[in-house]
Amino acid sequence: MKLLLNLFFALNIIVSAQVFSDSDKEICSTKFQLILDKNLSTLPINDLVTEIGKTFINTEYIAHTLETEGDEKLVVNLSGLDCTTFLETALTFARTVKKGKYDLESYLDELKYIRYRNGNLDGYASRLHYFSDWIYNNVEKEIVKDITKEIGGKKISFDVWYMSKNFEAYRMLKANPKYIPIIQEQEKAIRSRTYYYIPKSEVNLFEDKIQNGDLIAITTNLKGLDISHVGIAVKMQNGRIHFMHAPLEGAKVQISPEPIQQYLEKIKKHTGIIVLRPLEP
């Protein structure tokens, strides 16, 4: 099987170093081999997402890895992750192998489909920058199901404007003001939608309805923003749900030592959670 993987890499893959380093190619190959060796692809996709996520525990947190010079590129960095790229990475590996694919080209195709609006990489504004927009578009693409309402969530709306009003903080927006009106239209669309969330004080009431491998988006009280953090639900041996995530700069991918509600209560800006269930491809 290792020979088969090498053949895939040799015949099918030409990747710019600006997008994917040699080190990351090796990590990708190792992950696919691990999934094959342990026969993990037979797991339900929720459990597969969790098991793949666990293989990244202790990976360094690195911020802004997607913000590159020049035109928008499909950036992959498997040796350094932020919270969103960690979630996307675990989900992308899971969906790729569920489709019976074990090559980097297929991984990149799947990542692009998840990360960009309607799966199309068409400049900086095509990336799903706001995670509430990521949720909406990936529900439409049937990659995830937002189960928050059905398990008892309450209505919430997001008054987002942060990116367009703070464009100087974003390298690409500062260099290319032409994207600002597009971002403003995306923000307007988000503001028009109704979402559902579970307030952090009530998470314990619904914890038994959260499954291992569900994707967790944490809502925030920060002005102009929607989601401040994301990660993966992990059901521990005691049955409690903990939170696997890439926490912050200077730290590494980890599973919270406490159940998810206690984790949320420690951080004032966290107001609750949205629960997404990965769908089988």
C-alpha cells in the first residue's frame, strides 16, 4: 500500500511550494498511510473526524497562514494550524478518504470545495471569511448539517461588519480596496439570516445530544463579529463532551481538560455554541 501511495504522489501531483511545502506533502502522506493502516475509513464520519483531529494534537498554533502575498491561493499548512484550519483539515481528510481517495490532489480538491464559496476559488472574496458564512455555505453544499435548532437552540443573528470597517487590518483588503464592497455585501447577507445557538449557560442541558466528532462554532460578544473560535467535540470515556481545538498563539492543538460548558465559562467573550454534524459524502 505504501508503494501505491508513492505512485499516486509521483504520477498525479504537481503543487506550487507557495501552496504546499515538501514537509506538508510528507505529513499528508503520513496521515493517509495511518488511516489506511488503522482502517479508520470504516468509521462513521463523525468518529473519523475525531480520530484524524487527534493525530494533530500538539501541532503548533500559527495564525494568519492563509494570508499570503499576491493573488489568493489554496494554502495548506499541516505543520502549523489555527482553529479554522485545524477544523477544515480534519474534515477534509475525513471526506477525502470516505470517497476512497488517498492522494494529495484529491485532498486539495476537497479542501477547496469546503473553504471557498460554492467550492470556487475566485479571488480573496471567494474565501468564506466569516464562519457563520462558512456554516451557511457548507450546509448548502451538504457537507455539514446545522443541528443546533433541532437539539434546542435559540435564535441568534449576527451584526457583522468588522472586516469591512477594519480593512486596514487585512493585508489583501488594504492592498486591494476593490474587494471591500464585495465583503460588505457578504456581511449584509449574513445580517439578514437567522441562526440558532445554545447559550453557554445551557450547554450542559443539551450535551447528551452532541456527538463525538460534531463541529463546534463558538459565538462571541465581540462587536462586529459572529464566531470567535471553532473546534471538534470529543466524547470522553466518562461520556462528557470535551473540546478539541487549536487554542491560541503560543499553544498547541489540544483537548480541553474540562467538559465544554466549563471551558466556555472561563472565557467572557464566548456566549454559546453552534453544533454542526459532518455528513457522509
